[in-house]
Amino acid sequence: MRLPNEINSMAGLGSFDSILDHIGVLVVVFDTAGRIVHWNQPCVELTGRTLEEVPQIPFWDWLIPEEERGYAERAWANPDTPLFAHQGQTHWLARDGGKRLIQWSNTYVRDVDGHIEWIVGTGIDVTEREAMARKLHLTLDRYRNVVESAHDAIFLADAGTGEILDANPQAERLLGLPKDRLVGMHQSQLHPPKSNAQVVEEFRRAAEGTRPTNAEDIEVQASDGRRIPVEISTGTFTLDGRRCVQGIFRDLTEYRKADLARRRAEERTAAILKAIPDLMFVLGPGGMLIDYHESVSRQPPASPDCFLGRHFAEVLPASAAMAIQTAIEKVRETGTLQIIEYETPALGGTVGYYEARLAPLEGGGILTIAREVTDRVEARQALLGQAEDLKQARIAAEQANEAKSAFLAAMSHEIRTPMNSILGFAGLLLDSPLTADQRDCVETLRFSGQALLGLINDILDLSRIEAGYLSIENTDFDLSRVLEETLDLLAIKTEQSGVDLLAQFAPDLPCRVFGDPGRLHQVLLNLLGNAIKFTDQGFVSLAVARDGPADSSGGGLRFVVTDSGPGIPEDKQHLLFQKFSRLQTSASRKHGGTGLGLHISRRLVELMGGKVGMESRVGKGSSFWFTLPLYGEPADPGFAPDSTIRDRQALVADPSPYNRAALRELCSRWGIEAVECQSYDEVVHFATEAGRRFVITFLDLRLGGGQAADLVAKVLSMPSLAEIPLVLIGGWQDHKLIGSLDALGAFRWLRRPVFPAAFHRVVASALGLSSKEVVSQPLACPDPAATRQTLVTPIRVLLAEDNPVNQKLAHRLLGKLGCRVDQAANGREAVLMVDRFPYDLIFMDVQMPEMDGYEATAEIRKRQHGQRHVPIVAMTAHALSGDRELCLQAGMDDYLSKPVSLEALSAAVEKWSQADRGSNSSAAHLRRLHVSHQSDPDQTRHAPGDRGERVRV
């Protein structure tokens, strides 16, 4: 394509192409379609294309980067409009594949009609210039960021005039002035007026480069008048042709405070060193004394100045020098402080003792602090002498304690041996036909023996507690069973005394818990027994509830024993829970006792992780409480009340207001309202009252006095009561009366104290409602002997016992159980008899002549040689802590402590007679029954039978 004539006409002035190639700028001629018709040599060098190699297509399709083509194409669509830019910047694709930034301008070449015919563009490659500009801008940004974020105040001032040109935010904070006020101020205005001359001179020297780089002891004045000490660092540079001074002002306020604190600390340290009554030496690496500190309060015999430059071995005695040398070697080896003691001769021919503390110093030196400790060493030697005396006293006390323990063990054994016979034969007599007078005498005999045995048990428990041998045996157990059996043991005694015994168990109590059932039983027996002993009339109650929410980790159970007794004076309450403490100490006191029960109970509760306490008011009764960490899921009540009985009424006829209150509470759990009566006349009144319809009747046999049978007959004959269930409430002594009432009509019965579980079972059965528990069969008599049975198949038993009376007792008891009994008078005879006869069971005493029970058991096990294992049960008066374990370790299978009850003996025979045929389902319970109460062995004699509810339909 040819150049336009207007351009060719310039040929007369010389080579036009040569001019364009050497003018140093890019020259391009475009047609209106954006095609290049001419460009000069700089364009060729930039793109690598000659004019002949230029594509005849719009330049944006091949010369412009893809991301900029759209804008160029839209602008060239109609170049004769304002949208067409006549100057600007764009990128060209260079010969090396990169992009170059071109700053360009365009002009039109029009024809005679004024139409655009050509467009001439000129451009300059500004790629490097723009890169430098960006780099400079980035550098300035970084500098600005550094200045803005600096911790020090920075000012920029004109070197010639001193005018402040710029300041960073820290400068604003330092002086309390905004930047727009700082800019334009003279630099001397930053400082107090009195130092202006000095500051102006310092600034001049800084501007000329003759001032030191850093200057201190200069102050600036803040807007609030404060004078702030600063350290100034300066530098000069040229900015936009102007020579400037940059000043960096560092606030020295905190530094001055720290420096002041340091100086004061040094002064305090110096004062402390002067007051320390010690000598301080610095030993060089070779052991020479190179420095010292002399105590003000205690001067050495000779001034340390005479020792400077000398080796410590030349000053100290040989033994002390050797000790210090050993310590120095240890310090250098470990780098830690070493402390030694040494002795040196003192005035008057005595010996002085010193303590030396040696610590490492930099450079291999050793700091030595020496203190005289003669008084301390002499005191220590005196203490060592006293310690030896105390050791001998402790040994003597331990020997005395061992002697006391041995004495208690011997006395316990010697007392239990005859007590076994006394209580055992008393029990046999009570099982035989006796006149009323004879039975009363035997009961008195047994009661006195049990009281004596309780005293022995209290003394043994106290001995175990004080010796730290009393242990807690935790196991999973049925809480309600322990509570009911405990109250059952005391029911007869309360009936005889006319005191009401109440059971108040919360409905959300757990069924099974983890703890020591024997110790819980012991504590409850003690507290309830005390309450019954001191209560002549009224009631004694056991209330058990959760001590906190059911899901609380810090709760447990709370047991409260409450009585309506005389109460305890406030000035005497501090005596409770102390050993051998009794509120009545005169010879005329009404109640006996050792004063150990409450003390032992408190210690037992604490050993089980609980707390104990009491509240009492004179004339208002007393409450003794304790808590234990016993947890478990709430028990299923076993009853399902429904809408057919809710809001109905129950007739509660009982002469005791306390029993009526207990029954009222139990009825309320069913949603039943209790209508209470305390006489037969009131029963008749409510039974015949119009509009009343009772759902059930509760009748206590005491309401009839000596005419209970007549009372029951009259109640059953009332039309309004004959059609509803009747529940009789009686005591342990009413079993014969209950049996004689069978002919009168249908009734059910509950025994006092009324337990919630038994109450719910009877009510559910009487009302025909669902119950998840089977109603127990009635007991004709609460006597435990009624539940004993002789063996179907007699077994052969060997009894190893040296005491003739106990031999006779055990022989009779075992014979009563249906056993064939052979007797051995000592352990040696027992071993020989086991070799001769195949015994089914052996009862082994421990303390016997010639060969004791431990040795005899070991010999029997040795001779068995893996053959049939004959069960051996220890039956011994050894009842101290650890005796049971010793028997089991010797090879025995079980343990019974004397006095042995017929019930415990029966359980052992039943359990171990079936050992070869497999254990029965109750074996585990029987074992717990006679093992868990070893601290109070006589309790198993009182264990009641199953608590029944009599049902006749």
C-alpha cells in the first residue's frame, strides 16, 4: 500500500523513511479500518516485523494483548467521535513474546472533503520508566509504613529553615498535637523555651553533619505542659531537591523510671549485704581470695584484708580446707550450689562451727558465704539426743500397745469361750418346753449375756479404731433389706416398752447401693438402740432420704434417728460422740452403758466417707443424723395406683398418733385420703356416716386392748366395712392372735413397724391392682427357729474343740441340725481322724493344745494330695481384725466367731454340705449373713425370718 500524496510530497525535503527511522519514536500510519499501512524502524525493532510482514488485518487482532483488544475495537469502530482517544497508553506484543507499555498519541489526515483518510500515531516505549515509577512508589510506601508504625516519634524538617514538614502518629501521641498543627511549626517549638538556644545549635550542627548521631538529656514539651526526656537520632537527605533533617525522638520516661528503680535496688542490695551477718568471699579460679564482703554486725577475728591474695588452704585448718576443696570440685562439676559444714578452732580452746555455701561465678570464680552455726549445731546435737530418747519411748509405747492388743485378744478369747456356752445353752433351753417362769429366767440369762457380749464388741472396736486396723468392706447390697432387718431386730423391744417404732423411707431411695452393709447395720443399731433406751413413751423413727438430687455427684443418703425422749441439755451436748462419755455419771443413773457406742458410730461413719451430727432440745426429743456416699437408681415401688382409687378415702384406726401419721403419708402416695380414728366409737361413727365410702380399712389390734378378737369381729360385721378389704396391723407378739382370727373372715395383715414396700404390696393385692412383686406368704411365728430345717441326708462332721463345755454345746447344736458328730480334743487328733474317716465337713477351733487349728488345717491340706477337698470352717473365739483372713490363708474355707448362733451354724452346714453338689442359690447371702457382722457377732442370733403379709381370701 502506498503512502498518501500529502506525505509523499515531503520527499523533496529528503528521504522521509530515513527521517522516521531515526527520530527515536514509534510512528505508525493506520487506515480507518485499523490496518497498518506504514511504520518506521523502531516499530520493526520492537515487534520483530518489517512492514512487508505486517498482517493486513486490524492491528488489535495481532499487535494488542487479548485483554485490551475489546476496547481498541470499540474505539476504532467510528474514529470520528469523542469515543476515539487521541492519546493514552496501551501494551504491544514484543518480539520476545513479552508486553511493552506504549504511551501514544494520534492525529487525523483528512481528504479535501474533510473525511478521515489516515490516522498517524506516534508512541514512546515507557515500560522501564513505569517500572521504575512503580518501584519508587513501592519504596515510598514501605518507607511511609515504617515511619507510620515506628514506636518512636519521627519528624521531618527543612534543613535550612527548620520548618517541620512531616510527623508520624507516634509524634502526635508524644506531644499531644495533631499532625496538621505540627506541620509548619519550627523545630525549636518542640522544646521548652529555656533550651531553645541549645536546640537551635544542635539542629544546625545536625543539618551540617557536624552533630553527633545520638543526643540525650534533651526534653520536649507536650501540649499539656509536661516535659518529656528524649534521646534524639538524626540524619540528613535530599527530598525533591530540598535538604531535609529527619529526627527520631525516643521517649526516655520509662527508661528513666527503670534506671531510678535499678539504682534504688542497688542501694537496697548494698544495705542488705551490710546487714547480713555473714562473711562473703570471692575465690579466683586458682582458689585465691580476691574479694570479700565484711558483715557490719559481726566482725571476724582478723580483717580479711590480710588474707587477700592468699590461697584459702593457707588460712583454714586442714580439715576445713579439704571440705571446701571437695565442695569447689563439686560446684565446677555440676554448676550448682553446694553447702558444707566445717569446724575451726575458736577462742578459749573451744571449737566453732561454720556453714559455707559455694556458688559458681563467671570466669571460674567461686562465691563463698560463711556463717557461724555453732549454736545450731549444738542444738541439733541436743535434738538428736532427744530424738533417740523419743525413739526409745516410741519403742516402749509400741511394745506396750502390742501388749495391750495381746491382752485384749487373750481376754476376748477367754470371755467369748464361756460366753459361747452360756448363750448357746440358753438358746437350746428356749427351744425346749419351759414353764413361763423358767422361760423368763432363761430370757433374762440370754439378755444379760448379749449385753456382756456387746460390751466386749465395743471395746474391741475401739481398740481396732485406735490402732488403725478397723477396715471397711464395701460390696453391692440391698439397702431396703438392711434397713428392714435392722428395725425388725428392735421391734420386740419397742413393743415391750410401749414406744412406737416408725420407718419413714423416701419413695426415691435406691434399691441397691455400694457400701459396707455390716457397718451401716451397726451404726443404725447403735443410734436406734440409744433412742429406744432413753425414750419412755412416744416414738422412735428412722427416716432415710436422699442427701441432694438423685443425679447429684456430691449427694448420697441421709439417715435421721428421731425420738420423743427427754432431750439433751445444750451444755452437755459437747460430751456426745466422745469415748467413755456418759451424760449421767452418778451412782443413781437410770441407764447403763460404756459411753463407747456414739464414739464408735462416729468413727465408722467417717471411715465410710460420711458425716454425723445431732440436734436436741430439752423436753422436745433428739435427732441424730449421719450421711453416707451411697448411690444407686431409685427402686421400683412395685405398685401401680390408678384413677379408680385416686381421691378415695381409707379408714385408718390406730390409737397411736405417730402410727396414724405414718399410714397417712403412705396412703397419700396412692392418692388416697386417710380418715383417722383413735377409738372404736370413732370407727363406728365414720363407718355409718352417710355419704362416706371407704376403699380400704387399716385396723391396729391395739385399738381393742385385750379384746382385739371382739373388735375385729365387730368391724367385719359392719355392712359398710364388710365389703371392703380389711388390713390388720400387729406386732411381733400378735402372731398367735392373728392365727386365732382366721375363722372371723377375710383380712390381710401388716407387722409394725410398717415398711413402705410391705404396705404397697398389701394395698396392691387388697385392691386388686397390678403389683410387680409377689406377695410373701405369711409367717405363723417370727421365731427364727421356725425356719430351720434338719438335713434330709445326715452328714458326718468332725468337731475339733478342746474346751469340754463348748464340745458339748457344739455337739448338741450340730445334732439338732441332723449331723453325725465326731470330736477331736486338739489339732493332732483332728489330723489323725481325717486320715481314718471321710468327713463331709470339719469345724476347727484355732487355739488348741499340741497342734493349733492353723497347723492342723495346713497338715490336712498337705495330706489330701489333690484328692477330695473337705470343707473346713473356723469356729473360734479369735474375733480381732485380721483373724478371719489368717484362717482363710491357713487353708480354711469359712469363718465363724464365737459365740456361734444356731442360725449361723445352720447356714454354714447347709452351705458347705452342698459344696460337692454345687452351691445353692442362697449360699452367697448366707455367707454374707454370718461374715459381715463379725464386729457384732450376736446380731445374727436376732436375724428375723422373712417379713410376711397374711392373706386370706
